[in-house]
Amino acid sequence: MSGEAAKPTLPVKHDWYQTDATVVITILVKNVKEDQFKASFSDSTVKVNINVPDYEECFQCFNLSHKIVPEQCTYKLAPSKIEIKLKKTEGLRWNQLEGQIVEDNIKAIPQTSNTQNDHPPSYPTSKKGKDWSKVEREIKKEEEQETPEGEAAMNKLFQDIYSKGSDEVKMAMNKSFMESGGTVLSTNWNEVSQKKVTVKPPDGLEYKKWDS
């Protein structure tokens, strides 16, 4: 039985990247001529047809994850690839090239030339040019640099000792504080473990236990 041998499948790979305004699909195929390539666009699909000698006709349809502007889409042939440039309807970042279209009810916030995509936008109700992320960082830095005074400083010291102390230090602090009614705080477990810690009010003051 004789007949024409089946033509091999054209080896085609594709990749994509995006800017604020466009998505670019790169089809990696060599030496395709103008009359061997066709592309058609709708608001949610891109259909390409490649027909070169010695290979089966190649047809591919991209079902896009966001809508595009068909009349503003273009393509360009190069010796080692085909670049298809799609115009976005909104300046939104696409998470994927293909997928079910989700209608975006929130409009994209226009980006200034000195704003990068990976930074959060300025707070929408702020005055123009106000960078609230920077303000928040400055406030946090000031809080970290503040030096506590008086009772706050003492509490912070005790907290640091407790958090960094061994199990024996923590047991000593807990036992001495509870048994002394908050008047003694010891870190010496060998000392406080031997007996009950007695109440030691400050000089000039008298400790009284209120009846319930």
C-alpha cells in the first residue's frame, strides 16, 4: 500500500511576559515567512496558524485570562521567533496567560513613573505625593529607638531577663513573685526553692492582705 508519508509536527514552544500596558507572547519557531503565518484576535482569544513546508499545519488558540483590545494587537516575525503584542484593556497585572476570565470591578490605580509594581500604592485618601509606607516605617523606627523610663523600664528589664533565662530562672521568678505577693522577684532558684518567699514591702510601707 503506497501513499504520502505523514508530515512531522512543527516543533513550537511559547513563552510570555508583560508590561503595565501590554502582554507579549513569544512563539519560538524559526524562519517563518509572512505568507506562512496568520493571527486573529478577539477580546479574549488569540488564534495563530503556521503553515510551513515539510511540516503539518500548526494551529493554536490562546484563551486569555483577561480581556484585550483586538484592534490594537500586533505581531512581528523574526528569524528565530514570532512576537505577538496584546494591548491590555486595564493596567492590571496578569497572574497567568490563559484561564477563565474574571471581571475586574476595581480599576487599576494609575502608576507614576517612579512607582514600582512590587511596592504598595500610596494610601488613596492621602494628599498627592504622600508615601504612607514611608511614614509607617519612620514611626516604627522611632518606637524602637525610644528608651523606656521608670516603671516601664523596670518591666522591660524583667521581661528581657525572663525571656532569655533558663527554666530555673523562670521558676525562681514565678515562685518568688507569687509567694511574696509581688514584692520580691528573684532569679536564684537554689535560694527560693528551699523555702517559701516572704513578703518584703518597700521601706515605710506595710503589706496588708485584703479579706475577700
